[in-house]
Amino acid sequence: MFSPPQPQTPENIWRSQLDQFVKSHQQELAALSWGLWLENGDTQGTIGINLKPTPNFVYCPIDAIEKFNERAENRLQEILGLIKHYKPETEVLMIAIGKDQIKLIYFESQPTPPKCFEQLGKDVNTLLDEIELGLSQILN
């Protein structure tokens, strides 16, 4: 079933801003995703981006997402399925957390996340700083 796009309001405009950022920074997000995977695997949970008060990366433990899904009347089942079957060597999966809303960031990376990480040649902390700064500039 098709649901019409939400009207652009101050409460949800961040979604389209985030979409534009993701489109123009896929290689950096893929490199960061792979770098964090190398450091932690899935032991910390799914990568999240807490957008308020300023964008910063966090981890979302699976049990917290499952509890949120229960409170949201199982509306996050698809997200849970993607998390369960996530392939870090080919995909990017992150959860953006806005004011009382979440948004899934999910795409197959071309080139692959390991190749993006190698090509950019930046460490995880540098990637975190650069992406957080970029997000701050477009979302504030």
C-alpha cells in the first residue's frame, strides 16, 4: 500500500535533509560503517545517529530496538529483519534518531564498504568527526 509523503513541517524536514546528505556522502558513510564494524562487529548494536542536540554517532542495542518496536505496535518489524540479516561487507545500515522519530538509512554500497574504507584512507575517528560536522551544517 502506498502512503503519500508527509508534508514538509519543521518536525519532519530533517528527514529530507538527511536523505540529501546520505545521497551525497554514501562513500564516507560506507567507510565509517565498515571501520566501526572492524572495531566492534555487532557487539555494540546497530550504528545510530542521534541528531539532537547536535548530530553524534551512538550504538542502538538490539534489545532497545526490540522494546521500542513493542511500544510502537510492531511497526519496526522490517527494520528488525534488516538488522538480523545485515551484511556489513556490502550494505550500510544506520538508524537516525530525530525528535520523537527514527529514520532508517540503508543502502547497498558501490563500491563495497571495505573498498570505501580503503580508498578514503581515513581512520574511524576522523570519519566520525567529518560526518558529524557535515550533518551539523545541514541539519541546524
